[in-house]
Amino acid sequence: MLVHAGACLRELVPSVGEGVASSVAFRKVDAIELVRQKRSDGTQDVAFGARPFVLCGLPIRRLPAETLRYSRRNGRFFLEILGHPDFGVPFGQDRLIPLWIATQAVRQQTRTVEFESAGQILHEWGLAQNGAHYRRLADGFCRIFASTIFFGTNDATPRAEVWDCGRLHFFERMRLWFRPDSTPPQTGNLVILSEAFWEEIRTHPVPVDAEVVRALANNPGCLDLYTWLSWRCYQARTEELIPLFGAFGLANQLGVQDYERERKFRERVRRWLELVRLYWPECPATVSANGQHLELGPAAALCPNFEVSCGR
């Protein structure tokens, strides 16, 4: 039995009268109802993520200035990012940039993405088109362009360990104009994906509900969990137990900061799951009774019509 989005949100967001927080909370109700309605109607707006950043999340928060190496592991898959000394490692809402670029590249089937203004990216993800967001977007592009990533697999055997890894940059070239008060130049904006990154998203695009991305754009941790669950539940063939902690646990796959106490991460995951179920009520994931695992099963976050049309 589905529960009305407003009732769920009232439980998650305590009543604050007529204040700003209350207004924001109930604007979210409209977003939740829109997501549910489009899924029911089979009219979801679908974006495409890159597999490395779905399996292994980017940092949720800015890393310390002296920290230029970041790594995550998901089973036999691993992701390592080396940031540039001048810009650092991509973090937070920077994850929306490769998601938008990958979506345009998959839709247009080309590694050359051209667009009129950076405002298109902000509009796509429901972010304010003001100076602060333009600057944040420009800095994010610099962090992404200057970073080098390593993504691949390692298969350990009793006799040897086999590494299959590729080193790549996100973009091969970019030409961007970010001033919101200027007339768009005739040359326009241009991002050319590297051959390796284009091949990755061309052969392994991960579809996600774009409306949910917009709704969670300001909550990168919950967005990571939602995209991860979209992929993992669709891949599941039976009930699964995912450790929350340890070298191969969920905490080492998402882009969360280190938690001194396991209880804090467990509480955060439970909170994120409550939000995920507002947009995806059928999501089968839950924290186990002993608090050590994430229990999940086969499910699809996208409507069946889309999955058939994409040959998933």
C-alpha cells in the first residue's frame, strides 16, 4: 500500500509552522508526486550516469587541501582519482557535471557535446541560475578536467593477482563561457569526452530517473545511494546482503567521509533510505536487524517501458 508523499514528508520533516523550512518541505511534496506520477505513466525523464561514479561515489564534501588522492572500492571494481594541486578532487555537486555531460553524449551518440550556456546545466538539475552557482559550476569543471582517474577491476587468485585498469581523463578538451550576464559567444560551449570515457559511457550507460536527480541535487549522499540502488537492485537476481562496513562495505563504496562510530553511518543510511522511498516507494532496500548489512532484492527504479526500449 502506497502512502501519500505529504504524509511521509511530515514524518521526516518536523512541522515548523509557516517558516521557510516548511515552505521548502512542501515544495518537495510536489516533486515527489511528480516522480511517482511519471513512473506510473511511463513518462520518466531518463538521465545516464557513468558506471565508475555509480559503483563508486565521488566525495560528498571537499577533501582537505593537501589531499589529492581519493579511492573507493565496490567488489572487484575500484576507482581512484588524482586531483590537480591547483583545483583539488571533484566533490559534492561536481557529480552533476559528468552526469549531465554523459546524458547529452548518450542521447546524441557523440563524444562532442555542444551547448549554448552553462545555465542549461543549472536549469536541467533545478539549480538557481545566479553568480554563486555559475562560479561553483566553473570550479567544478576545472576540478573534473584537471583530474586523472583510474578505474578497473582486480581479480585475486591463490597464486596471483590480475589487474585490469585504465587511466583516463574525463574530458579531452573543453571551451566554456560562464558569465551569466554576458551574451553567449558565437563560438558557444564545447566539451569533448576523452576516447576512454566516451567508450565507457557508450558501452555501459547507467540510466537513472532525472526527476529524482533534480530533487536530490542538493543532497549528494542520498543521490549517490539512490543511483547505486537503481543499478544494484536491477542487477540483483535474488536477495542480497551488502556489508555496511569493512573493505568491501557500503561505506567504502559511497563518497561519505569516514565515520568514527559505525552508528552514525548506519543512522545516515537509514535516513537516506527514507528519502529514497519517498521517490521510489517499491525500493526493497533496508538495514538488517543487526545493523551490519544492507538487505536488498531484485527491483527496477525505471518503468518497464523504458527498460525494454533501451534493451536493458
